[in-house]
Amino acid sequence: MSRTPLVLLHGVTNSADIWGSVMSALSEHHEVIAPTALGHRGGAPVESRPVEIRSFVEEVERLLDKNGWDTAHFAGNSLGGWVALELARKGRARTVCALSPAGFWTAHGTGHAASAARIAAAATLARRTRPLAPVGFHLPLVRQLTFRTIAGRGDRLTPAQALGIVDDLLGCTVTEELLATREQIASMPVSPCPITVAWSGCDRVFPQQINGRIAVDRLPQAQFETLPNVGHVPMIDDPDGVTRVILATTARSSGAVSFSNGDRVSGESGIAVVEAGDHRADANAAQAADGDVQPCRPQP
């Protein structure tokens, strides 16, 4: 039996490389593809401006068509989560797992201005310190401090991985346009497919108590979870937890998934349950609505 397709969509200024820590485990269950987005380092060049979310959605649709897939499972982080949700709206998604998705802010700036400023500041710092990075990134503390906006344990990155993230940021040609966007995710009263929104408990880019609350209002039928002790890009801090929540989501349309260690992820009655100790999915939308951000205790 052929494995169902799973498309991984990265966040703004990142590239497909950001999924490296989860690709192998996910590939045991799905045919996985991780494209680099339009205008990002390694991705297709931008042919027309301004770049809008529609541009990224249409690019992924072309990828689906090229592979002969009417639909696919999607997992996306930040910008990638937003794109995945728009693909669901267009009927192209079997399931969506959105990890701290972008787009949940208001027209008057709530949840957006501060986030854009943090990313812009990170880009400025990266530009100024890039000549020193190859030496500095050999020190775990430097890696942790450099990536503290997006991860609690940036020291877990290798020096090469850390340098790749910086080069991805500097090589992105659409950063300013995306940070200045006035677009936002419109309400989705009825979910067109099973949707999980997994928010990073220590997200400094899109804090759960701000952006997560907006998401709960706009996606009333989605399942909400908190990923404890991880930053905005949770694949850095807890790749195992990210793998589990993604597979728990895809299992909602395909039945149970078994892991090599004997754990099982089952998808029955539209509820994803992780039958393991540390990463139990509690489907607790009220947690996000109440702004219950997990205390940030980096994993050892």
C-alpha cells in the first residue's frame, strides 16, 4: 500500500532544511516532501510583486499538481502553517497540522507589529554579525543566545545548522514584504478537514496568549494543543514532540500509527490521542483561549 503524501511548509526566512530533524521519522509513515518557499534561499525566484499569501498557496498547488496529488497532508510552521490552512480552505488538504501559524492578528495590529519587529531585529543582527558567525557558532552559548527568539535550546543546533539558518534569513528576498503585510487569516467557521493547531508554549514571535486566542476565535472547529517548553520553531527544541503531533493529526484521517518503540497514535472520532507519556495530546482549546502559556523550562 502506497504511503500518503505529507508536505512540510517552513516559516518565513527559513528553508526546507529546518525540517531535517523530523524528516526521517515522518518518512516511515508518509511520502514526505519539504519544498523551499518562493523568494526564500533555495526556492523559486519571485516573478511578480507584491508577494501575497496567495502566491505561496498557488506555488504549493502547482507542486501538488506536478506530483499528481489532488490532496495531501500538510504540516506547516509560522508562514507555512498559514499557507497550509489556506490550502485546506481550497480543498487541497487531507489534514493540517499548523505549528504556531502566522496570520492570526487583527487589522489594527494586535499580534502583528511586535512580532514583525522581532524578526526584523533578528535580521539586522544577523547581517551585522555574519562575518563572525563561523567562529562564534562553535560555542553552544552563542548558538543558544543567537536563536533565543525562535528556540529555547538553540545550542542543540550544530554550528553548520546554525550558520544555515542565518544564511537562510539573509538570503530571503521577501522578508520586508511579508513583515509589512496587511493580510490575515479569515475566519473558518467550518473546518474542511481535520485541523490541529499546536502552539509553542514558549513562543516569543507569536505568543500564545495573544495570537493563540485569535486563532481559537477564527478556527472554532480546530483542535488546539500546546507544545510545552519549545520556541516558535519547535523542530529545534523537540523534534520528537513535533513528529508525534504531526502523525497524530494525519492519523485522524488514516487510522492508527505505530511507532518503533511501541507507542501508538490513534485517530478516532476526530480526536487525536498520543498514547505515550510526555507528549499526550489533550485537545484542549480552552488552554489556548485562557492564554495558559507553559513555563519555559528548556529540555535537558
